[in-house]
Amino acid sequence: MHATPLPVMPTPSLTDDVALAARGDRRAFERLYRAHVDKVFTLCTRMVGERMRAEELTQDVFVRAWQKLDQFRGDSAFSTWLHRMAVNVVLNDRQSEKRRRERHDDGIDDMDALPRSSAVPLPVPGLSIDLEAAIAMLPPGAKRVFVLHDVEGYTHEEIAGMLGVTSGGCKAQLHRARMLMREALNR
């Protein structure tokens, strides 16, 4: 007796999953989530420097992606679209946090306005420090510009547009971030 082999169901590609998920297929969206969650989480962590907040923002990114997936036109790769969405979610969260602080604070409207000793926790001399820890120690404005430019590859003009600053201000923040990174890594 000769058994007929069962047909092998091809696994959908990520492109197929995008189309399926856009039509409401939750399993396809789950596959997209699994394929991209680590990169989105890493980006969020680098931008905010707090693991718990990065986890929340990562979830926010995927909730927004699910809600807006029907708007994905395919002009770029899904990963590029999702990456841009993640950057926007983090930046919008930062703006919301700043507005909350301004309403409830006693006049300090940005952590960058604090003296350096308050804004940047310095490592204990003699201990080695890794790149992620050095990025986490940067003041918020310098950290955002450093991650967007040196890690994610955006131009000064793109970053200026995202953050609502001048490209010169962006360059100044990047210079500041690099100097602080160099100082921290040379300890």
C-alpha cells in the first residue's frame, strides 16, 4: 500500500502577511509582530532609555500599526513603515510627557535645562561601560538626536523635521551627545 503524501501548505511570506493582516487576519499580524518586535523594542529602548517605558511604547507601536495597516500603501518595505511609526510614537510620547510636565511642574520644562550633574548620571570611575549604557546616560534631547542620526541613519534635516528644531540645533545636540559619549566611554 502506497500512502499519498499530504500537501505541504506554504508558509506565507511577510508580504503576504501584510496583505492578510490588512484584511483583518490576526494570525498574519501576529507573525508580523514576531518578526519585528525585537527591532521595534530596541529602537524604543534606545530612544527613551527605560526598559519598562520602551515595552509600553513597543506595544503602542503595534496597536497603532494594527489600526493603520489599511493605510500601508507598500511604497516602502513594511519594516521601514513600521520603523517610522515607532519613531513617531516615541516622539509623540515625548511631546505628551513634556506637556504633562509643563502643566504639573514648577517651571522646569525640559530635563536638558537641568545642570549636567543632575541630568547625566556619571559612571563610577574605573568601571567599564558599554555603548547601550552610555546612550542611556545621555540627556533626552541629545539621546534622541544621537539615536536617530548615528544609530538609525536619519539626516539632520529629517531629524529637524521630526523634532521640530533647526538642523543647526540638531547638529549641536549631536555634537553634545558625541562628546558625552566619548567622555563616558573613555572612563
